[in-house]
Amino acid sequence: MNVTTTIDGTSARISAHGEIDFDTLPPLRAAAASLPPQVTDLQWDLTHVPFMDVAGLHLLFDSTTSGLDCRTAVSGLGSQPLRLLHTAAGVNPAVFDLSRLLPDTAGQPSTSRPALQPCP
């Protein structure tokens, strides 16, 4: 797993390259935990993530790993990660609220900003 973090003022983009599973989850969590306190917008760029298992759900929906408050969004979802998010939301929409990550819940990432949520 290669992880790249780009910070521009109060915005950060964490780009993952490779599959997201429990073996690759720690460096992704570490990247989020190491964001400076001025970051208020976090975008997970999953363009180069062909596969994501339940570890990806933990990454995107577990707000207990950081005390930072910021808007969190996801971009570049491939078909399998997107299908996993939709399946999880269908099973438990209260826990897996896609409107938090994908303002356009039809599955296409949007440029609008989601509601303020804790960073992962």
C-alpha cells in the first residue's frame, strides 16, 4: 500500500494506491491521524484502489480514531468499492450514511461539501 498525503491550507487529500484490507489499514489510519490541526476538509482519493473489504468501511466510517473535526469526502471510487459502500448502506443506512461521504448518493462523487464530521 502506497499512501500519499497532500495538504493545501485547510484541505488534505490522502491518496491510496493498492487494495484496502486489514493489512493495509494501519498506514491509512496513520496518515489521517498525522494531519495537522488546521485541516478542516479531508478527501480520500481512492482512484487507485481496485478492491476494498470491510476494513475500508472501518476507515471511512470509524470516527473514533481522531479528535479532529473536518469534512470528509471520497473520490475516485471504482465499481467494487462503490458496490461495498452501497451494500453496507443498504444493510444499515444509519451507520453507513453515504451522504456524509458522497453528497450525491447515486454514487458519483460531487464537488459539494458534506456536513461537518470527525476525521477518521
